[in-house]
Amino acid sequence: MSSAHIPGLNYTSLQYGDHTLQRVAVWQFDDDDDTQEAHAPASAYWIIFVHGGAWRDPRNTVDDFVPPVQHMAARADLPKSAIRGFASLDYRLSPHPQFPQDPSTPAKELHNARHPDHIRDVVSALRFLDGKYGIGNNYVLIGHSAGGALAHQVVMNSDASCGWAPAVPLPAALISISGIHDLRGMVARHGGIYEEFTTGVFGPDKQVWDAVSPATFAGNFKDVWGDGPRLVILANSAEDTLIDMPELDVMEARLIADGITPIAIRDLSLEHDDIWREGTQVAALVAKAVAKLQQP
Ligand SMILES: N[C@@H](CC(=O)c1ccccc1NC=O)C(=O)O
């Protein structure tokens, strides 16, 4: 896709499974990649994005990360020496009533995923990237909306209470932008399509919703994350008409209760999907995370 090509960066699209959505987009600086990896200091990070779209919207793809990557590649405070590469993850989607698929659709193109398919794919994608690039814990994981839930679930996955997939190295920093953190609370406040997509993805059992929601995780985020920086940034826009501030508040309180003090940013601007579509604010949040990680 031509939009994925960004000046100064090499673009690769890779499959981590047979389904067409089991793919990752990777952008690396033009330099010889092997040299870059061999000489990159320990404090250089992969910047990895998980898009939103309520686990089902086929209009959200790996390309949602293109505008933020363009802005990051142009920032003086995110030099090549601090960035090993950028990656954007796709994952199998649940059915969307506005995008019905013909019964003859091949299995590898069907949108018929149910939890835990989405988080299994995200974890598989991270394992694939770790195998290919040796990422380890040196990554910043960004999630937007449902991607914010998935990013937290990558950490939750290492706890016995979840364990959807074999554990992978956990991120040095997690950024949840307009993140879905508490399905029960979100559905109680909004009903309608929120209930429709939550039930479509997780079924009707609210105890399942609680078990999968980051804010009501049965484990302890600090314990499961173990040693390391464990930096969390939660960021919402007051202009977002889809994800409200209580969704951030409840996650902030939860992390504090677990012994992690997140950076909470409540003054992003723009509507829900315009945050990534415009991109500068996502880039600024990543710059903030990398600066914090590099503080001695
Ligand atoms: N465009 C989506 C809706 C959507 O993405 C959404 C709606 C409300 C709250 C959060 C949302 N997305 C989070 O990933 C849909 O049509 O299902």
C-alpha cells in the first residue's frame, strides 16, 4: 500500500500466521539494518502499535500507524539512535454488522474471531517480531481504543488468571490512548453499540468482561510485570465522543492501587479516530515515553 511508504524508512509487510489479518507492518531507518541492530544502544526501542476499531471494524488497519510514524521519523527528540524500528500489528477481527461477508469467503479472510483470538494474535505478533528482530523488553507498546485494552492484556497474559497465549517479553512502556479499560463500566454508561460489540467479542457473561478488562484484572500489574521500567501513559481527549474520561480514571486508580503510578494525560485534542489520523499527539506521547525511559 503506497501510503505505508514513508520517506527515509524501509517498509516491510510480514505475515505471522495464515489469516490475511495476521500481519505486521514494519518500518526501519534506511541504514543497513544489521548494522543498526548490532550497534543500537540498549536504550533504543521498538515502537509498536495496536490499532482500535472495537475488535471488529475492518476500516482500522496497520495503516492507522502511518501518520504517527511520519511524525516520529521527523522528530529531533526521536533520533535513529533511540529507535530500532516501528511496527504496527493487525489481528483477526470479529464480525461487523455493517460489513457482512459472503458465505463463500475463504477462511483466511473471514472476520469471525471471538475473544481470545484477538489477544492471541497480538501476542503471536509480538513473539514473531521478537524472534525476527530480538526485541526483548526494549519496546514501547501503544494501543488505541480496543488496542489500549489489548496492550494491557499483553501484560495480563503473563498472569495465571489470564494466560491466553504463551507469555512474551513485556514492554518497557505502555501507552493507552483513548483506551477501553473497563467493559462493564463502559457498557453501563453507554449501552447501544458498546453493548453490541462487547457481547459480540466477549459473549454476554459480565464476569468474563471483568476477567478480560484491564481495570478489573484478577492479578496485580506490578507483580506480573516484574522488574523493569513499567512506564504507563494513559491519554484521552476531552473532544473524544466515543471514549469518555471515566475510562481513563478507572485505569489510573487501578494501576495506582497495584503500585504503578501512570502518567495520566487528559488534555489531548481531537475526536477519537482523528488522534491517530492526525498523528502528532501520538508521536509526542512516544517521545515523552522514550525520554522517560532514557532518564538515568
Ligand atoms: N467504528 C467501530 C466503533 C468503534 O471503533 C468504537 C466505538 C465506541 C467506542 C470505542 C470504539 N473503538 C475502539 O476500538 C464500529 O463500527 O464498530
